[in-house]
Amino acid sequence: MSEPDPNAKISVRGLTMAYGSFVVMEDLSFDVMEKDIFVIMGGSGCGKSTLMRHMIGLKEPAKGEIYYEGEDFTAKDAAGRLSFIRKFGVMYQSGALWSSMTLSENIAMPLEEHTDLSAGEIRDLAAYKLALVGLSGYEDYYPAQVSGGMNKRAGIARAMALDPEILFLDEPGAGLDPLSSRRLDELILRLRDSLGSTFVIVTHELASIFAIANNSIFLDTDTRKQGGTGDPKELRDQSDNEAVRVFLNRGESSGKEKES
């Protein structure tokens, strides 16, 4: 097994994910560099969200290591992992906002739990985070009062509440119409460029993958191993793995059939 890249924000080496005796994926090795928009991609049931859960410490690997800036995250106990986890922001599928709280209150919750800021400072900071994702003026709205795309953006604002270095987003564009999905992609690019954040994003949506990702891993359900890693555009055009090419070119054949 190769050593972790000392220049990488995240290095995964020889990772095997399993539920009991059932192996989901094995021998995953890849690097995420600072300011990457790194996409975890593959077909349904391949273990994309499971890999994200391993990376943020919610599930233990059956084998292998995960390093953050050269330090072995998997070797730390619960207390030792806290310093790493404080650098993470996580948005789960659908945004996972509390329906009984306003958007502002949702963003304020991690600030109340993990900082000593005053109520006024927290309120101002929550408004600022919402403004960053284009939701200025919606502080007092409840999740049910805004659209799905706005809920996703509010979920990102909450993930950003504690100024994390790494943002993990699980299927941020799922269920959105094409216009809302494109606006969300533009937001992610803008946040990366303005804040210098590193993104790890679970998605299977080609339009988003090609619009925002500069690095990726493809999880192959047939072999239960990674089918490739790197820039998805390069994998689409140059990969010697047929499963990768089929996945990343799956929109083209249908388009050609319609033309003929």
C-alpha cells in the first residue's frame, strides 16, 4: 500500500467498506487536494454515501486508512477525531433541515452548540451564511415555505456555519429541476473560489459532475473496486475501463438515437 500524499488534503489508502461479511467496496485509494471539488460517483447502490460516511467518521472501515493532511484519522479515538471533525461541514440528502425551525434557526444551531458567541452575533452570522448562498431575506421562513432548491442551499449554509475547511455534500442536486440544479452547481463553484473550501460531493448526475468536478472516484458495482480516479472529463474520454466510459457517456448514445 502506498504512503499518503503529504500535499493532499485527504488521502485514502486501501479502504475496504463492509457490512458484516458483505463487502461493499474494497481497496479504495485516492487523494483529494486542497480546493478540489471531488466527486464520488457510480451507479445506484455502489456505496457512494457509505464512502462519505467513512470519510467523516460515522462508519469504521473494515480495512485501510483515511488521512487528513498526513494524519491518520482512522487511528484516532473519539476524542482525537474531534479536532478533525470540527474542520468538516456536512449536508445530508434533502438538506436535512429541522422543519420546526426557521432557516436562520437551523443555521444558528451549530453556532449555539459549538461557540461562545452572543445571541446577536449568532443571528448576524446566520444571516451572513444565508446571504452567501443567495437566501438573504429568507431568515424567518420555515423549510416548508421555500422550494427544494432553497432548502438545499440552506443546508449548505448550515454546513458552512462553523467555517469548515472541507464540505461534504450528499446528493445536493437530487430531486431538483435542471435550472435549480445548475444554480446549485454555480453556487458550489462560487463558494470554492471565494472561500477556498474543499468539496467532497456524492452524486450520479452527469451535468453536475462535468460542470463542477476537477477530481473524482468511480465506484464499480461489478468488481466492487474503484474503476478510476481523476478528472471526470479525462476519465470519460481516456479511461481504459469500459464501466467508467459507459457511465460517463450514458447521455450521448440516447441523444444520437433521437437524432437518427
